[in-house]
Amino acid sequence: MRPFSKLYMKEGDVMIGTQVAKVIQSKNSAFPVGSHVVSSCGWKTHAISDGKDLTLLMADWPKNVPMSLAVGAIGMPGLTALYGVEAVLKAQKGETLLVNAAAGAVGTVVGQIAKIHGCKVVGSAGSDAKVAYLKELGFDEAFNYKTVPSLEEALKKAAPEGYDCFFENVGGQFSTFALQQMKEFGRIAVCGGISTYHDTAYQTGPYPLTTINWKQVKIEGFMQSRWQSDHPQGLKKLMGWYKEGKLKSREHVTKGFENMPAAFMGMLQGENIGKAIVTV
Amino acid sequence: MRPFSKLYMKEGDVMIGTQVAKVIQSKNSAFPVGSHVVSSCGWKTHAISDGKDLTLLMADWPKNVPMSLAVGAIGMPGLTALYGVEAVLKAQKGETLLVNAAAGAVGTVVGQIAKIHGCKVVGSAGSDAKVAYLKELGFDEAFNYKTVPSLEEALKKAAPEGYDCFFENVGGQFSTFALQQMKEFGRIAVCGGISTYHDTAYQTGPYPLTTINWKQVKIEGFMQSRWQSDHPQGLKKLMGWYKEGKLKSREHVTKGFENMPAAFMGMLQGENIGKAIVTV
């Protein structure tokens, strides 16, 4: 949302965003009154849609599963984690996987899916409370990148064997240190770069190509939209793991439509553990 | 050879290098007297080997094909080009491929293989003579990166449609400009970084991750040794194309063992067109 809004939006535009909404009036039989939809209509309390930006909430959504998960662990962030780990990184049993921004909406799911696949999982996050939460979720190693004396040493200590997979959400300097700790034939999935979203000019660092060359590392950028047709199956998978208790989800809930800008800025500053949700 | 020697060799070590050599004495029936071998014994006029660093010259090497090609277009540089184009980039008919250091031992083969596969090929090189040679080889577009007013504009002009594939031999600033011109889902094969080999400290530039992310670009470092078991088949393929006239090779020949250091430094400074060969 942040890089998109910075690049493509101007003052007065409706801020982009995804919501779980209830249909209260309908002329479209695909979306009957009372049904719940996931909508990308942006930051609005009420919206009119021709149906193109709507998806019905997954059929048989269990009553005891919060519907807000449809924009979290069992929604786009969950799918992003799923495709990143399975389709891009192809993480295998016994491999070591690193994820940064690990306590966020995507990172928490990445780590849990990697554990389901039998990986050793290392997470980096920006507070001790987040680190504690990662341990609770079953991460093998987790550290607070803001307080470790050296990021390089922290990465080495967490996985002296090096990393096979790296799910990259942060960018900037973190990427340089992580690349140095990749094993030969390591894979990096580039999902985001939250450390760079506020920049007005590109941050610079050492060119990574020599290391990529010598270690025969593979780096791939991706967005979940690439696997659009796999979404229904992916959501079923995530829901299955959630029901089995293998995929846990915590939400950082802010109440009130008027608090959305503050919630958004707080998320970018790392205030949330898990998906940032605003209830209206 | 350059980064390896910088990292791992000390004064007095025998410089690494590959040669086509004739067996003049033998106690190993696999390498009879009079046979020709490709040897990685380094810079030596005569060497004793236990056979481990020797490969017999391809069987049925035609009399009219210079044996020196076994360390060039029908040797390691040729295989590097082949694996980079076919296994890493998976270049497809109709795609646009960019290669830099295009007039070198690897680059010339990269461009010709990409043409064989039906690609549009763009080459960057460091002299007008090299550019003329690339055109002679069938490159669709070629430019002298040292004299174009803007590398960015030269890359755009050569392929306004953008690049599907980029075979990277240079690194540094070139990589930043090339990345900006990649199409969505573009692939980059990192084979070398000749612009950085003399550096005593890492060159810096803008972090590439945001572009990699948004364009869903894939970057992979590689070395030909990864496909060791495919070498015999790969060499047959290269020899076949050579015989058909689809793969041409020019060599930059220096005479005399004592001139090897000068030839090596000249190659790093871009004096050669095609493979740098020293005859002894």
C-alpha cells in the first residue's frame, strides 16, 4: 500500500486497501444481501461496486474463525506467504529459512508454513515482544534487530550453517547482511522492502552481484497476483492449517474509521504484531 | 581467474589457467603419448599430472577446427554461454536478450546461441571495432558503452520493448541501468562482474530489491561447473553449431609464454575481441 500510494496516488484520492464487508443492498445475484465479501474498494465505510472488485468470502467460513482473517492469514497476506515459501523458495524439509519483518501479517505466516514443511526457521523483528511472539509461534530462533550488537553476528549465531531460503520483506542494509549468510544455491524471495518505503531517494549499498555469482544464489521478486487462479485452493490450504492449529494468527486491532491513518502509519513504524486490522 | 587469484592466491603461486596440451610422456593409458588434453594445470610450459585435472580433447575433433577452441567457444567459455542462455535464462524465441562484455569469449557465444534460439540480441561492448564485430556475428543491436552519451538511453533505444533476458558479465553501474530496462518477469543470469574485479572495496549503488520486487524479476548467479555431467553433450552441441557455421569464433592470439601476464592484463582492460589465447 505504501509504495503504491507514494508512486501512483495524489492528494484527494481514496486510499487503497482491502476490507471484509457485508452486502446491504444488491442488484447482483452473485452477491446477495447479507453475504460477506472481500473488497478492494479502499478506505470507505460504504461503497457501491459493480462486483468486479469483490470476492465472496470463502464458502463454509467457520463461525468460530474471525472473518477479519480473510484480509490476513487466510487472505492476501497468507497467500503471499504461501506462494513465497512454496512456489518461489520451494523450501524443503531440513532447510534453514530466514524471514524478516517476521512478526508482521506476512512474516508470521511465512515462518509457520516453513515449520509445517519441516524447515528450521529464523525470524528477525523489531521489539522484544515480537521476538517472544515468534518463539510462541514455534520459530526456532528469533532476534530483535534493533538491539542486537551486530546484525551480521545475530544472523550467523542464529544459523551458523547458513541460510537456504530467505523471505525478504525489509530490503536496504538487511539484504546485504543476509545475502552474505546465504548458502551456495540459496534462494531469496523478494516480497517487500519496508525499510525503503519512506525514502525519497534510493538507498545505496554494495552491489550484490559478486556474491550472487559466486554463491550461485537465486533472487526472485514476486507478488501474489501472479498465482490468481490458485487463490481458492491456497485459501483452503490456509484454512485447513488454521483449523488444525498449525497456523495461528494474532491481529493488531484499531477501532474506528477515523483512526485508519494512524493505524496505517503505526503499522509502517512497526507498532503491530500480526496483521493490522481496523474495525468500523 | 581474476577474482579467484585476488581472493585465494599469494605471491609465488602458479597462476591458474586452462590450456590445450599435448601428452609427451605417459604412464596412464587413458592419456596416451601424442593425445591432446585440456588441462587446468595453470601457467606452465610443461606439467606433470596424475590425470585428475585433465580431459581428453573431444573425440573426432575435426582437423580444420583450431584446437584452441577447446578453451574457447567449444570449451569452458562456450559451455558457460550455453548453460547461461539455455538452463538459467531459458531464452525463448521472440524474446529480447541483452549481453554485456558482448565481444568477449563468453559474450560472443551468448549472442550467437540466443540468435540460434530466435531471440533479438542486443550487445554492449567497449570499442567501435567490437561493435562492428558483433554486427558481423548477427547481433541485432550493439553499442559502445564507452562512447554513448547515456547508457540508459542506449539500452532503451536498442530495445524500446524492454529486455526479457540479461546475461550479466560486467556488474556495477551497468547492472543498475539494465535492471531498470527489464520487462516484468525478466530473468538475469549473473556470470561475472568484470567492472568490479579490480576493486579493493565494494562499489555501491542503489539497492535493486524494489525493482526486482515490482517487476517480479528473477536473478540467478551461476558457474558452468554446476552442469559438469552435461559437458560432453554441451560440447557436441557447440561443435555442431560451429560446423554448421552458426557459431563463429574469433581469437585474440598472443605469442610467447613470457607474454602471458601482459595478455591477461590486456584482456581485463578490454583489448581482446573474442577469447584471449596465448600460444607457446
